[in-house]
Amino acid sequence: MRKVLRFLAAAGLLAIGVSPALAQDDGSTAKLAKDLANPVANLISVPLQYNYNSGIGPDDGHQSYINIQPVIPFSIAPNWNIISRTILPVVWQDDVVPGAGSQSGLGNTLQSFFLSPKDPGPGGLIWGVGPVIQIPTATDGIARNQWGLGPTGVALVQRGPVTMGLLANHVWSVTNNNGDNNMSNSYLQPFVVYTTPKATSFGINTESTYNWESEEWSVPINAFVGQVVKVGGVPVQFNGGIRYWAESPEGGPQDWGARFQMTVMLPR
């Protein structure tokens, strides 16, 4: 089994352009890899996440977007942090909107704040709760420009090399929400990540959304492998994987997709 994991790790690293020889085999990078699997870790990180989807709409359009999603913890008391998580999509797409041709621009920004204890609770439970805000930054018809608001939460446990948990939120539109423009979306992201002593991570998650207005699910399943390396003394995780659309709304992605990510870490 270990030989299989090593082979998969080497293949994944080569696929995303990182030589396995660069991987750091020490406890500090392995801990950082585990911290990255925790959405409310006491760690400043700046992920740049490239995504590709295809088979969208009647013209089989395709879409690429980069999520810029910095995570910044703030200490507000001896035992408590506020974790700021931002997602700003930069989008390029072609034949996605019928008759619109190619489009590029920004999507709406999703800003979350989690109140989280610094130390795990009973049974090793790590959790955070707070508000999520959709900020209308969309351009060029990429998405509806709407303010949105709702609750968000995360709960997870880390047992040895395994991290498993659930991140969820619900967003209601609070502007431009007349008739067909109403927005009421639930987001569920269960995840499992296995981290080796050499700071290699293997993970699987879904990033499912249920649209209560159209009563439709979007269920992409992502499988990925990542590696933490030191670049000029700065820890960076390179991550790559595939996506399978188990469920998609009418006009949504129908084929396989891909994801590649680089995360710069600034340990506190």
C-alpha cells in the first residue's frame, strides 16, 4: 500500500510540475500540510486555485476560473480567533451564456468569518461559526450582481494523519431579489484528507450546492494530491486533481473537470 501511495504522490507532483525530490521530509512541513486541511487553522495562507469545467449549456461551453482565496486568522482573546476566508473568482468562459460568445471578468466575492476556539474541544473537535457575505463584484454578465447574507460553519477532527469534516453555509440574496432573481443557496463541503509524514496530502471532497429556488443540485466530486515544499524558505503547497460532476443543474457542467492550486503559507 505504501508503494502505491508513493507512486500516486510522485505522479501527482510531476503532473503539476513539481519534482518529488523537492519535497521536504521533516515534521514542520508535515504539520503545515495538516494545518492546510483545517479551514480554521491558526495559519495565514494565500491559495490561488485554477479550475476548469466543460460541457456547459447547449453549445458545450467551457470555463476557466482562478479563485483568489486568502485565509487570515485574527486573535481576539487568549482562547479565540476570528478566521477571515475570502473567495474572489477571476473568470474566463466561452459559449457558456447563449449568444454571448467569450466573456471574462470577476465573479461575486464570498467573504466568511469564523469565530473559532484556538484549542480543540472534547474528542478533538475543531469548529467555527459565523456569517457569510456575498459581495457584488461580478462583471460582464459573469454572475448576477447581488448582495447576499447567511450563516456559515465548519466542524472537523484530526486523528493521526487523517482530517475529516464538513464546511457549510447558506446564502440568501438581500438585493435585486425580485421574482426570478431570488437567491437561496445551501453549500455543503464534506472532506477527508490523508497527510503522510513527508507532507504529501491525498484528499477527496464534494462542493455541493442546492438551489432552493430552482430545486436543483450541483455536486462536483474532487479528488486531489498535494505536496508542501520550501521555495526560497517559504512553505508552498502544490496541489492537483480531477473533478467528476455527479449531479449538475440544467445547462451546468456535464463533463469531467480539473483543478490545480498553489498555496503560499505564512506560519504565525
